[in-house]
Amino acid sequence: MASNPFTYGNPISEPGRFFGREREVDQVFSRLRNDEFESSSIVGDRRIGKTSLLNYISHPEVRGKFGLGGPEYAFVYADLQMVDSATTPTRLWQRLLRHLERHCQDAAVKECVHKTAAAEPLDTFTLDELFEDLDDRGQHVVFLLDEFEQVTTNSNFGPEFFYALRSLAIHHKLALITSSRRELIELCHSDKIRSSPFFNIFANINVTLLLPAEAQRLLAEPLRRTDFSFSPAEAQFLLDIAGPHPYFLQAACYFMFEGHVQRLGPEERMESVRAAFRAEAAPHLSDYWHNSDDYEKTALTAIALLEREGKGAGRSFRVHDLLELCTRSEQTITHLEKRGLVITTGGRSALFNSSLGGWIVTELRAALKEEQSYEDWLAGNRGIMERLSGGMHNELREVLPKIGAKYRDMVVTWASDPAHLLAVARLLKTTLTGV
């Protein structure tokens, strides 16, 4: 049996299986190589490859290429998903120091770290003394803190924790590389922490979609170790349903490779990939949707419907078309681009893959048995409907029964904006009623 060279689910751990991110990697290492040994904050949405990036940066082979591979550099990865409501700053520091002890190669440094981890109390002064000792011994420490929002949103970690951590990072050879879904300053459990100077020590590095050339490499290079190849039509199909997103593209390629191994015919292989990919992608697309605010959901809905309408070049549309449909759409599109949900090139935009648009339309039209009927919904929302103009009222009466109850309020709010009323009504009617 041929071994599948594509992988999805677990983060990439071997540098040879990691593709792209050259700019992000260069930025992280350039900050580590400067005299101040500076910290970075890696920001990206779920499944975009943040953990794989941290694994790549910390790998000895990669660090060596950037001149940080010697024993005087200790790169310590910590998955903070296990931080919960019972975790205290002391407990976290004990865990980080035990990880550090295992990564240090100098016996004297190991002993120093070991003693500190067992110290009572393990307070800021004790930690400061430890890092002074490490500085004297020429030891540099990099903590790679995955899912760092588990700390910033945890009420056990107050302002004093972040002040102390900042002090250690700016006064010693300690650098932090954090990963989080949103910028750290947006993920704080209190205003006091949000206004802390802690966040000023980081450069935000947004991890988004792969560049076109990087996506092509991910498609082609793993196959060189096998006896199989994807046809141009298959490669284009994979890029369409998955987009230049590392997780989705790896998954789609995995299913396509399995179709080749099973000797399926071209059409049967395509259908097999489509079905397997749809099942794999659905919960992640749902997560993106449910972690979007109202402006983002409205913009994503408008884009999905514009793509469904099918005007213009392929799935893409002019940014100007979206301005006719959504308030604040320029700012929202910029934010969606940072999240990797939208691609804009040459004045035209599109969702990052065709699967997201199909999922959104299906989600909008879902009329589950347990949902409120249209008549019941209308009875409870007559005030909203009565505030609409007569023409708009009639347009929505035709569309709303075809939309799931939980999204009718969103559609009414969107359509009731006078600046976009006619364009929204036309688009909804054209794409959701088949007229």
C-alpha cells in the first residue's frame, strides 16, 4: 500500500513536510537575532497552521539555519490549551521551568532551573534571579506559548502577572513567541490587562492563507515521493474546493491521493473527494461562521450570494459590488482577509474557497424541524416588519420563509438599511428564490 504523503488533523512536526510561511519565519528570527532578543505574537484563525509554524521555528534544523541552533539557545514549546480555571501563575511557571530544564544542555544551567522550579515561594523576585543567572551563563530562552489566549482570558492571571512577564522579557535574554486566534489585546478578561504595557513588547505577525506559489508547492512536492500525480484538472479542483489554506488543502489532497490508491475512475474520484472533503470541512467552516460578529456574517453572506449569482470572473466579484450591499464592508473585508476567509486581488474579492459559500447558503436555508415556523416567527416580529417599506416588506415575505429562523433577524436588519435596501432585496430574491 502506498503511504499517503499528505496529512491533516495533527500539526506538522517535520520541516520537510512544512510549506510556505517564509516571510513569517524570517520576521520571527530577525527579531530574535537583534540585540534586544525581541518577542513576537503569531495571530491566525483556527486551523491556519499556527502550531505547525511554532514547531517549525523551534526545530533544531531550522534554528541552525538562522544561527540560533547552539546550546546557548533553548527553545521551549508549551501547549496552553490545558490551562483552565484551576491553573495559577505559579503552576504555569513550574511547568514552563520543567520544560526549560529538559531543553537546557548545560548541567549547571539545568541545576539552576531545577532549583528555581522547586522554590517556595516561586515569585517574581525568584524568577528574576533565575534569569539573571541564565544571562550570566550566556543562556537565551525562547518560550513558544501556543493558545496564549488561555492565559489572557483567565481571571487567575491578573495585571501583576503580565507586568512581571514583561519585565523578565525586556531585562533578560528571554523572548516570547505566542500564538492566538485574535490579537492578544482583544483577548483580555479585564480593561486593566488590556491597558497593560505587556502587549507593547510584541510584533503582531498575521498568519493567513498561503501564497499561490506556496499552495502549488504543497500540491506537487509531496507527490514526488510517490508513483502518483494529480492532473491539472484535479489540481484546479482541489484549489477550488479547499483554497490556499494549508489545512483544507492538505485534507483535500489526502482524499484525492486515496482515490488514486483505490484506482477510482476520474469522475468517481472527484465525487469521492467532494463527499469526504465536505464532511471534513463542515465543522471547521461552522466554527469560522459562529466566531464571526454580525458585520462579518453579513459580509460573508453577501459574498456567498454574489458568488452564487455568478456574475463576473469565476467566483470573484468587484469590491465595489459589496459596498452596495453592506455597511462598513471595506473594514470588514480587511478583517476577513486577516482571518484568511476572503482573498482580494486586483480589486476583486472571493471567499477563500468555494466550499464556504455553499456552506453559508445551506446554513441560511436550513429549516430544521425544531426551528420556529415562519408564521410563528412573523407573529413575534410584526413590529420589525411593519417598520419596513411596503415594497421591501413584500420582497422579504417571499425570501424569509426560505431562510432558517435563527437567521431571519440578521437578514431583516441587513435588508432594512436604506442605503442598501434595493440591492439587498434583489440579491436575496435572485439567489434564494431562483427568480
